Amino acid sequence: MTYQYQCSVTPWELWKLTMRQTYRSMAGVCNLVFTAAMIVLAVRFWNEWGDFLQIAVLSACFLFPTIQPIAVYRKAKKQAAAMPKEVELKFDDTGLLVTVGAQREKIPWKRIRIRKQADMVIVFSDARHGYLLTNRVLGQEKEAFSAYAEARIEKNK
């Protein structure tokens, strides 16, 4: 069996991945606690503070719900622009063949790990590097591809 995909990632997809990872970590919990604390402080002491402190607390209230997502999107936009445009991933019984322009790399199944999420499958080639296969790229093959990849990974452990 062979699965072949043109890997292309949009800034929006990178943004969703980054935000999901942030808010499923301890940093995300701290962001939520900080925002809730700032809102409680603002409600409780608003009339007792001067203009400067009101602006500072109001800015802190908007830091994680609005400013951080905008900054993450801007970074994702730069990352997406820097990514190679013609990345082809070909999965077969021996592993993954990655083709970028004229360069090719063969990655055996024993080095590959996958993480299935609601809107994408992430194929890791090592602890820090991977390829995003979104539902847009996978289409109707998402479940079949995931099952195939998991079976190959399990077989080659």
C-alpha cells in the first residue's frame, strides 16, 4: 500500500496547532489563571485606581485572549512563508520518502511516530521535527492512512 501527499501548511493551521499545544500545557493553565485574576482585580478595584493603573490592568486582561493569539498568528505567517512549497510525502511498506525539490530522504518506520488530532495527523521523524498532514490534505483517507501508519509503526518497533 502506498499513500502520497503534497504537504502544504497554511498560517491558520500552524496557528491552531500552536494555540492547541499552548493551552494543553501548564503555560496555558497559567495564562487562564492570570487572565481570570486580572479580570477579578479589575472588577473589584476599578474605581479605586487612577488612569495609568486602569490602562495597565485592562491591557493585562487582553494580553492572553487577544494579543497573544495575534502574535502567534503573525509568527505562524512567517513560518509558513519560510517553509518549502513543494514537499511530497510518500508512505510505503519501507517507510517515508520525503521529496523537496531535487532532494530526497528516506525515513524508516522505526523512526516515525504519529499523533492524530481532530483536524490533522502529525508525522514525527524525530523528537523535534515532523510533517503536518491536515484534513484538507488527507481528505477521506485520514482514518485509513492513520490505521496504516499505526500498524506499520507497531510492526517495526
